[in-house]
Amino acid sequence: MNLADIQSLLTDGLSVNSALITLALSIVVFLFSALLMMRGRRRFVKHLNEIQDQQRDIRAITAAAIGVGERVLEIERRQRRLAERQEQLDIYDSANQPYEQAINMVKHGADVNELVDVCGISESEAELVALMHRLDQTA
């Protein structure tokens, strides 16, 4: 065996060793890539589940907001009706105020002329209030 044969064997041996090393590195890279892909898939599934949970929460909040909105509209309708009724009562009270005052004055002994002067009602209205008070006393 000469020097050229020894060099050829060493070169072939290095070539095989290189190929084995390359193969081993390729396997390591493949396994590492597979591991990273599995981790990525787990993260993806986890994030997907979180997104679905958030979507459910948003749907629930939206449904609650719609319910609250409907309730607010109903309360506003009721408030408008109450305001209208209050306005009608205020109109009724302001129209009847002189008569209420006249009735109270008659109960305390006021005469027809005082009712006309103080309450601003006509003489016939004052006489009617006085007459009604006398009828109540006799009954």
C-alpha cells in the first residue's frame, strides 16, 4: 500500500464521516423543526380558544346591552307619560286653586265680598261656594 492508497482511504473515510455528520445534523434539524411546529400548533389552538371565549363574552355583553337599551327606552316612555300626566294635574290644580282657597276661607268664616277680593272669582262663584259650604254644614 502506497501513500496514494492511504490518502484515498482517508478521503473516502472523511467523506462517509461527513455524510454521517450531515445526516445526523439533518435529523436533529428535522426533529427541532417538528418540535417547533408542535409548539406553534399548541399556541395556535390556545389562541383560537381564547378568541372563541372572547367572542362568546362579546355576544353576551351585546345581548345584555340590547336588554339594557330596551329597558331604558321603556323607562323613557313611562317618564314621558308621567310628565304628561303631571302637566295635566298641574293645569287642573292651577285652574282650581282660587276655588280651593275660597272653600278654605268660607270654612273659616269669610263672606262673599272677601272671596271676590282675595280669590279673584266672580260674585256668583263666591255665592255658590258659600252656599255649598252651608249645605255641607247642614248635611
